[in-house]
Amino acid sequence: MDAEGGAGRTEVTFAPLPPARGRGFATSWWGRAWLQALEDTALDGEQLKKGRRLAREGAVGAVSVRPGRITAVVRDRDGTAHRSDVLLQELGAEAWDRFLDMAVDRAGHIAALLDREMPPHLVEDAAGAGVELLPGIGDLEPECTCGTWDHCPHSGALCYQVARLLDEDPFVLLLMRGRAERRLLDELQVRSAARAVRGAEDGEAPEDVAQEAYGVPAGEAFGAGSILPPLPPPPPVPEEPGLPPSLDTEAGPPAGLDPAALEVLAADSAVRARRMLLEALAPGHERQPVPAGLTPGQDAVRLAADARPEPWIAGRLAEGAGRSRAELEAAVRAWRYGGVAALAVLDEEWAPDADSLARARAQLAAAWEEGERPRLRAAGARWTVAGADVQLRYDRDGRWWPYRKERGRWVPAGPADDDPASALAGVLAGASPEA
């Protein structure tokens, strides 16, 4: 999660990574170059061995990355915690200008960054422009509360962990050098567009810039469809939703931003994304109608039902949904039984027209044998069982929803059923007589 500060400075915090037993710390060439700089800089190789062991055992906490510095709390085997920092010199404004001009000269550099890659020719071209992206000997400067002036096991463990992060995203290195991903991409886009316009005016736009600015002609793309290989299969669905980023950073949140509430929303988004992916990969998904969007009030109920938030967050959701806490609890129960449809039955009082009422009465008459039907008092689309705190509600689709009175309030007691007797059976068995 990014926390914006002055002058566009940015901090990103990565949640702790699981132990790395049985695998190396860097698989990309730039990740290995990072570790090479560490191992060339450290004076005591034994300290780095201990650091590798700590990192491999998962002793490194959340890693905070910001321009010029990475930070984490690292725990020794006895549980003692140490804050460890590693400093890397930021690039100056002139160096960034040279890097951006160099990257815009070749569209392949921008494409590589967008693919989360840092090919050697990009680093070589940057070096040719006088910009050293990767650290060298002596560039990784350690600071640790354990008091060691050279690289200690804690700063070593932090660097090994960061190598894993670099494997996944080279923008981590660019952030350490002073540019956040969003700012860097925005600046590249502005320079690419400006260069394309200048080239078009001069009639000398380079081929790669023109291609990036104007895209591929539709006819050419359509004609290539028959010779292109088939799309690869979709990636497997993760077994569990992804973990949201940790927002426990040294930087305070901006005014009006609640990190705890934001963590709830991030976790909910991960759960929903996985659920949507499962639905999209299910057979016949393309024939399903597009679900209607939720109103803010409905979405507040959904979030309370799915996320099971802390009471104080549930209170804010109740306020956002225009309900009391007790009303939100009833709405959450309805949502878990049937989503939007169940919520409408809870909130809506409607009077069935003559045809709907006739169908409802016919269903009630056919549901029980003669003499077994409970006495029901009708009010609109609601039938209350005489002598019990139990009710049936009839919805606009002809289904029956069981309700029970609790603490003087009618609350959902089960899912809908086409058969009123079945809908009522479970709730009636546990109902208490009216006082």
C-alpha cells in the first residue's frame, strides 16, 4: 500500500513473506546482482550466513521500501527483535531525466518495465547514460539497532528478503532509487506522447514511437488472427485469497484515512476477486446474465456479512446503510440466506395483487394435509402463525421465506423455499409460544 508524502515521495510496505526453505533467494538476474552487491560489500561472510538462515526461517517482518531506504524488524532465534535499515543512494533529478529520455528512445524498455522485467540491455543503456540502477560494492549501507557497524545477520536477512521482492517487481529497486511506479510511468507516458507529437510534426517519428503512439491498424490485427497461436490456458485459481498488504508503517495516514478500515476493504477485495475468477472459469459462465450492481446500502450489508468486521467497523457500516446495529444484524442474516432477494423481503412490505394472492393461497392450501395446516393470520404478503412467533413471507417470485420474532423484532430464520410447509417446518419446530 502506497502512502504519499511531500514531493511525490512514496512508501510501500510488503507483508512478511513465508519461509524460503528449499529455494534460492533470487531467480532473476537483477535479484542476483542485488545479492552480489551485498556479498561484495559485507566484510564478514559468517554474518551473511546467519542472515540467510534468519531470512530462510521467516524471521523478517513486514518490509518498508521508500526512496533511499528499506526497513524491517528482524527477530533472532531467541525472539529478540531488531530494527534493521539498509540505505541506497537516490538518483538525482538530472539522472532521472537521462534515464527517462533513454527509456523513451526504445519502446522495448517501457514494455519490459510494464512486464515487471529489467532486461540487461535496459540496465546497460541506463549505465551508458550515466545512470547506475543496480547497486555496486559499498552501495548498500546497513543500520541496525543491534549496534553492528557492518552488515549484521539482521541487515543481511533484510537484503535476502528484498531479493525475493525484486524477483517479482523491479519497481522496488526504482522506488529505492527515488521514483515510485505510478510517477515513473506517468513521466514516461508524457515524454512518449511529446516525442510522438514532435516526430509527427517533423515527419520523422521513429517506428517504435509511432507504433506505441498510434497502435496496430484494425485490419492488420484481424488478419493476423488466423496465424497467431491460441491463447494460453488461464492461470490456476489460488487456493486462498491473497493477503492484503500491511499498513502498519512508520508514516502516519493522511487525514481522514482509516488504515484498519482500509485493510478490511483490501481483504474483502481479494475474496471477491477470487470468487469472480472462480465464477468466470465455471462452464457456461458466458451465458449467465450480468449481475445488477449493488446500491451503497446493499453493499454495506454484503461487506458486513462477508468480512465479519470488528464491532466499531460494523457500526460504521450500519450508519452507511442507514440502519441501526440491530437492523444491520437482521440484514446480515438475510443476506447470508439469500443476498439481494432476501434483503428485499426483509425491508419491503408489499400487497400482492389478486392473481399473486390467489397463487399464494393455493400453495398454502396444498402444502398441508387436511387438519394439519397451522392457523395463519394474513397481512399483505406476510402470514403469521397464530400462537407462535413464526411468520412466512411471500416474495414477488412466488417463494416463501421463514421468519422468527426475536427480542420483539422479526428476523430471517432460513432460506427461501417453493413449498411453504418446508419453509416453515424447521423454524416452527424451534419456535416458542407467544407470551
